[in-house]
Amino acid sequence: MAASQDVVKPSSRFRVKHGKKHKIPLIPTLPQAPQIQQLKDGTQVSLFLSTTLLKSHRSLVQFLEGMENTPTLVYRDYNYPKSSKQVKSIQTQQNFVSDTLACEADIIVSPTTGVILTASQAINQLYLPGHKPNDPEIKTIQEINSPLRERIFRLAHRYERLYIFISHSPVENRDRTVLAADKGTLASVASLTAFCTSLSSLAIVIPLMISSLPYSHAEWILALAHKHATALPNTERDILPSGFTAINVPVTTTDRKKTNLHLTFSPEETPWEIFLRRAGLNPFAAQMVLADLGHHNGHGPRYKSDGSHMHFCKEDSVLSRFIELDSEARARLFSEVVGMNTIKRIGDVIDCVVG
């Protein structure tokens, strides 16, 4: 299974209710999160949270906000009306990407990695008769038989890696390393795991059944945020003083600029972020792309220095710069930040629109 490369081997067992012990080979079942890895130089832990969590997972949000070393928390309201009005929809053959701004991960831990929060009961909830979307890309896939699977499929186009947290209430027992579930739940989890594996050409999708306790969710989220933390853009990049890249002109030592950035994310969606989301980027990736291009490329900086922080400016010219790049340049500049598969899909969308 491809996902096993990203997950620590399970150290616990699943116990089926009413007695018999049963090991599940299809899915890791760890009640405890892996150890938090030390951050590399030039990285910082930031989380993009959907505002729906303020109602659905308020205890989790309070836990994250109350931590001693609180990560940077950026809230996004994906159902806010401006998302459908500020920027004209990109019409492409991939309508399932461009027309679903409201479909986003609950928590984004890096430009390449998102987390969906669900519950063991939700994986059994199928479409009501006649409620499956008419989108031809989804309608023809028989395995997409529930709102959860539809959401996973759509988000697999925005991320290189998706974690599905299946919240399961712990059962009181002496052995706290064991979670208990009935045979029906285990069968549903196995079916969902098989579906997630079938999406490997799009993204690595990793379902995990974890305790429903808020601190357990928080531990997992922070561990993943540290594991997949991305270095800030342009922490050390060779550029010419003018900001333009000349052809066949060597860059001397005096021309080199080394910049250590502390990225301050925009607290609200901007039209440029929405445009990139319509093209297929997630919010975290969109912010990183705008920051990278704006600081060192094109028509001027998106940020200007003010102590250790950088401030927002001139995103319009930055977006033009991104659109004007050819596919090879986009891949070279951003594949490490947002992922090669994602940047290729974005390039296809932009090339289709621009012509």
C-alpha cells in the first residue's frame, strides 16, 4: 500500500466488540500520534482552519489556540458569499475543480497536505436516492457513493497528500492502547481504505481511525504539521538586483541576495488567492505561490521588510507573473512547494484558459 510510507507502522490492535481480537491489515489504527519532528531551518508551523470548526470542533480549536507554543492559525470561511462573486469562474473541462470552492480540507497543515475530519458513523452514510451530483467526472465512478467519498475525490486534485481522520469514541477498558469497534465499522473502514488507495494516481490518501478526544486530534495535527512543514519561499535564492532573470548572464557573489522570511498570511481571502483556488490550488499553496513570486520575481515585491515580518502589497502583478510562466518554469519554481502533480494540473487549467 503506497500510503504506508507516510505512516508509522501500527503499534496497537483493533478489538472487535463481543470478544475475538482481530488485526486490520488495511489501515493503521494508532490512538497515539507519532513523535513531533524537529523543524528544519527556514520552516514554521502554520495551520489553515475552516471556520466551520468553530462550531463542529470547538474543543479542538480551543486546544490549539491555548497551547504554549501556538502555531500560526489562519481561518478561512469557504462558504462566504464573496468567494463566488469576486472572481469569475474558470471554465475548464475540470469543472469539479473550478466550481467547488466550498469543498476544502478542514485543516491544511502544509501547501501539499490537508486533513479531513469525519466520524465512524459518517463513513456509512450513502447518497440519498437521486442526490448524486450530475458532474460527469463523478457520476461515472461507481465507487463514489457518498458525500464523504465525493469530497475526498475532489480534494485529491488539490493536494499531494490527504489524511482522513475517522473519529471513533474510545471504549472504557484497562488497556488504553486498544480501540474497540464492531464488525460493521471495520468493514466500512476497509471499504473506504480501498477507495482511497484507488486514488493513488491523484494523491496519497491516508485514512486513520483515531480517538475522538480533542487532545488526540491536536497531537496528530501538530505531528503532521511538523512532519510536512515546508521551507518558506526564497529563504536563499540567487537573483539579480533588478529582480529580472537575464539569459546567459552569470550571477556573481555580489549579486546574490539571501533573505530569511517570516511569512505573514493574509487574514482574509484576496481575489488573487480565490483565482488560484479556482485554478486548483488550496489556500495554503496559493499564499505560498503569491509570496514566492511577489518577493523575488516579476514586477516587484509582494512584501517589503519591516523588522522580522513582511507585509502584503501588489498581488495583481504577481498573479500576472505566475500566469505568464511556461509550464517548465512553474514546475521548476513551485514543484517543491506545492507538489509536482498539483503544479502540473494547475498549469493545464491556466494553459486552457489563456489559450
